[in-house]
Amino acid sequence: MKKTVDARGLEPPQPFELVMDALADLPKGESLLLLLDRMPHPLFRILDRDGYKYESRIRDDGVVEIDILNP
């Protein structure tokens, strides 16, 4: 089962802190789903730097979904 971090409605830096804690415990080959109210551009730079793979999309209801894979 994919882990989900629902950070909608939280003020920065709480969403960033939650996802970084979740990534620290994410085994290689596993992924997590991050739900947010907006695109986390600073997070994307960290994910790129640290070698994570990710895909982002905006749902019809405006929620940002980001699938993050620990390769």
C-alpha cells in the first residue's frame, strides 16, 4: 500500500517537514503520494538534488498530487 501524506490546509513549512520525514523512512523502490494545495517548487529542487523521481498533477478539484519514488 502506498503511503500518503496529506498536507492540504497546512501552512509552510509544515508540508515540507512532513514530506521530508516521510521520505527519510521511505524504502528504496517504494513511493508515496503527497497531497497539497499548491505546487511545491522548493521541494522539487530538493527531490531533483537527492535523486528522487516524481510526477505531479493538478486534479479537477484543484488538489495537487505528487507521486514520489525512491529509486
